[in-house]
Amino acid sequence: MEKFDLVIVGSGPAGLGAAFAYCKRKPEGKVLLIEKERYSTGGLRNDCKMNFTYPIGFPEEYWDPEKANRYLLEVIEELQPRFMEKRNLSIYEKRAEKLGVKLLEVRQSHLGTDGGLELIKELLDRLKKRGVEIHLEETAQEVHLKDRILQTDKGKYRYEDLVIAPGRKGFAFLQDLMRRLRIPFMDHILDIGIRLETTIDQYPIVRDYYDPKFLFPDRVRTFCTNAFRAYVVQEKYHTSNGEPYYSVNGHAYSTKRQENGLVNFALLKTVMFTEPLASGQKYAEMIGLQAMLLGGGRPIMQRVGDFRLGKRSTEETFTGDLYFFEPTLRCTPGDISLSIPAKILRAIWKAMKLLDTIVPGVLHPSTIMYYPEIKLYGNKPTFIDPHFQALPHLYLIGDGAGTSRGITAAWASGIRAVEGILGKPGIETRSL
């Protein structure tokens, strides 16, 4: 049986961050990176939008500005991002402030889905040149703690240290693993919301600030804006019983593609559950299955004009002079208010009206609301040290483990875990 100094499960940003950090600090180390898909997945592949300003993506129970900024320097060193220009923000900031809304100014880089694929290939090639062994289409199944063995569907590997970085799609896998290994964890937070799609003329702020981060009352925020060459997509998930459901998402292509003049972004409400609800994941699954039922096996879409009139959208709603652009995701016209919980819908609709006051036009009758968009990053394992070690020699990192909410913070989580493994810090603190 082959033995490695470090085995990493998951080749998203968290897993890649751990691999690069380990190679940098211990070039002679023997590293294995395992990925269950045919290619590296996660945020780097889907639109590849990166934020380099704390607290975006950094859960504040694990991170502070000084710590996050130190790790972000190393993320920048590895990824070499091109930062996007922002203009005319004071106009929107003043409007937002009057309404009790906050507009965050964030350093951003955007490669698009096609650019993200190119970056992933480059990163994996760099790791191979550094001696990292990469296994694609191989699924982790069991961890034998006593013997330090990882069992997959293709073999067994001994490890000195093991990093599990399964991403949001690995949320359920990680929960099952934590239960089997008796790692205490909480699962009481998730984001539920909608994705809006409209024209750039009706949301012109994206010409000045590609992914504007608005924070509204009632824990609602804008998230993951895609513009100019933008499309809404659906992502397939499975419940713990194996039942499929969909969550919508968005992505955009780089400047190599022709513009379609559209923009999409999510409006998400963070929901924190208390007793007696035991599992945010179970609640998310219920929401997803309910939407599937009402949508006939697909997500639901509704024009804002119909929503305001209190009527469901139909196929006919998507034609006519008021409805001058086609949806980029073909799903079921319907009434989202039949599916989305009332308290969540009220908070999101309030945020939409505030946003329309800050950026007039976003609530044009033609704007499309897609539902549901569900983000699972509420796994909160009990760690035994500040480097995300859950058990001796076992580290849990990334969005699926609740240590991050995005590409750069996930990568930083990987670096932080490796510092715990090797006891070697990275580059010295300096100003971002």
C-alpha cells in the first residue's frame, strides 16, 4: 500500500490551496490529490469570480482582518489575478446609505467559466510538475483513523496527514463522514433565495462595478453577479435519501464570447435555525424537493410584473412588448410564492424594492426571478486547533466544512491547514 505525506480529497480551491501551500513549504513531500469528478470543480470552474477583500467569503468566527489579509497575499501570489476597475461608486453608496443598505467595496477578479477552465488546467499542470500525484474520477469512501488509511472506490492509501475539502456539493458526504468518525458538528445555517435576470440597461451598476456587494436589512445580500455574457444554470443535488433536486446558479464567459446584454445575480437570505430544528441541510432538501414538485421536476421562474400583480407566470407571460428578452434557463413558469417560505420571501422582496431605489430599473416587469437558489455551507465541525484540525492528522476545510464562502477564502483555508500540519508560516505580513 502506497504511503503519502499528505492526501487531499477534493480539487476545488481549498484542496488546491492546500496542495500549493504544502509544495511550497515542503517541496520534497509526497502529495496525493483525489477528485471524484472527471475534472476539478467548484468556484474556479463555475464563472471563476474571485474576491480579495475581507470579510467577503471569510466566516468571522474563524477569521479576522489581519489573519485573512496575510493569507490573501499568498493566494494572490499563486493566482496572479488581474483586478477589475471600479468607478462612480459614491453615487450608489450615498443612495444605499440613506436606505440603511451597505455597499461593500471589494477587490475583484473575473475570468469567466471558460477562463476558469484554462486556469484549472494550468494549476493542475503546475502541481504535476511539482510532483503531486493527481487521481481524477476516484471517490473517497472511508477513513480508518487508527491506521491512517483512506479508502476509495479504487484503492487504499496510507497518509501522514489527511485534508478533506469536499466543497458545497460534498456537504452531505462530509456530514456522513463526521457522524461515522464521531466528530461533533453543527448544521444550522444556510442561504435561501432567488436569482434575478435582467438586462444590463436595467442594472447599469455592473458597468462600473462588476459584482456589487449590497448588504440589506434582515440578513439579505446580493451574491455572485454575472454580466455581459451571462447565463442562468441549474445544478443537480441529491438528498440524503438519493432524491434529486435543483438549485439555480449563474455564470458568465470571458470577453472571448459575444455579449448577450444580460446580467444575473442572487438575492440570498441567511437563515439561522434554533431548536428544535436539528439540520439546516434537511430543511434545504425539503425546500428543494418542494420546488421540484411545483416545477414539475425543474426550477420555477416568474416575471416580476406577474409577481407584483399576484399572479403566476405562464408561457404566454414570456412574450409581448414588456417582455423583450428570453430566459437563459428554460425552466417552469409559475408562482414562486407557493414554494418560498413567507418570511424569507418578505425579506427578499423588501431588499428588491430597496435595490430598485438604489439602481432604478431592476424591478422592470420583464425581470425574471428564478427559484430556488440554495447555498449549503453551514457545516460547523468542532475543531481542536486554529488550523481546522478536527481529529489528530485530519483537517476539514472549504465551503463544505464551513471555513469559507468562496474561492479565495477556501484557498486561504487550505494554506492555514498546511501551516498547522507543517508548522511553517508563509510570506510575511504586508499591506494588501
